[in-house]
Amino acid sequence: MDQKKEDTLKDNSDLELLSVLLREIAKAGNEIRSAEKDASKASRRLSFAIVLANRLLDRKKINGFESSRSKTQTTETHIRQ
């Protein structure tokens, strides 16, 4: 523990330390909620990017172009049959 934290423990009353503890708990809770929101936003962005990539692949297929992914899937389907 660094000196500043050590001094805080020595120089403050139990009531003051309890107040500090409650503030730290509240801050940590807010940081967790914020991190959860950020993770949720990132997950939605990834989902959108996957949908977008698949749509673009489908468009290429519709326009007469076959992606390497769809060629691989077609080859695998023929091999299984």
C-alpha cells in the first residue's frame, strides 16, 4: 500500500473511512455499469457488422459473383452428397 493510502487509514476516523468506503463502492458500481453498457454497444456493432458482411456477400452472389466462402460451401455440399 502506498504512503498516501496508509496515511488516510491512520489519520481518519472510522466514520470518515466509512464515508470514503461508500464513495469508492459507488464509483466502482458506476464503472461496472458503464463497462457493461460499452460491452453491449460493442456487441451490437459486431452483430451489425456480421449482418452487413453477409448482405454484401449475398449481393455479390446475386450479381453473378461467387465469394470464396460460398464456393467453399458449395464444394463441401457436393462432397457430402
